[in-house]
Amino acid sequence: MVRYGRVTSWSFPHYISRLPDHYYKHVQDLNRPSERVHDRSVPTDLLDYKYDQRIARVIRIPDVPIPVLYPKEADEGLWGGEGIVKGTNVQDLKSRLGLLLRRQMLLTLAKKEFKDAEHEKSMMQKYGDCIIPLEEAEWFGLSVPQAINRMKILEAKNYPTLPMKYALTRKFIQDIEGL
């Protein structure tokens, strides 16, 4: 989403390169243009050109969508009938709240945490085609800084590093004992 005309930057490229591919695809989906709701494009045969028989020339038909800027307060609500799980593309969710609600719903569907068996059956019938793997659902809807923090936590948990002074001290002691 573009807020105040600024596109989110992918700073920290060394961290970005280690993010999962499905998260990168999710961010690309978020940056796609939204479906046009406020106006319709003019149907033409050749992109935005049309042959005018009256003057016997090909003329350009300007097709400029209405720019929409969202204030920061727009992240705190749901706008325009956003169908959170079904029927709404990711790039059409215009608020952080919508993304977070969708993330919670996808996590619930992936973990299959339902009230009872009847509720599970009805949810699976209604949203069965929306289920994604748990790993993807955990990364869905995170902002870039949140994703980087999550990646750092997971890497620290999976690959604990020993400070070099301790490793060298241990090696030095082993070398001394070996003499």
C-alpha cells in the first residue's frame, strides 16, 4: 500500500535476501495495483489507442486511474466491504487491520483450532479452498520490519552462535591440554 506517496523501501538487503520466498511473493502481491473501484477503464481494441473514423486517425484515449491516498488512521478500520478471507485480493485490503484479521483467520484454518467438530465442519466447507500451509500463514500480513524481526528470532533459535572469544578460549584450552 502506498501511504502519502511513499513506497516502502527494502532496506537491509542482507536480511531481505534471507526471508522466505512465500513472504517475498506476498509483498509483491501487496504492491500490485488494486482493482479499480472508483472508475472503469475505457474498452479499446489496442490498449489505450482507438481509431477515429471521423478524422481517419489513431488517437490516444487517456486512461488515468483516480489516485487514492490513505491516511495513517485508515489502518485502524475496515473499508469498502473487504471480504477478509474469501473474494478479496491481498492488494485490495487497504488496512493493517484487514491484513491482521486475515492472518488470524488463516492461522486458525491452518492450525484447525475450532470450537467443536460441527464448527470445524462448517468452516472447512466454507473456507476449505482458502487453507494455506501453517508456515505461510505465520508470515502472512507481517510488515517488512516485523518479518525481519521474526526471521532474526527464528535464526537465533535454530542457529545459536557461540561468541568467538568463548570458542577461541575453548580451542586454546584444548591446545594447552594437548601439550
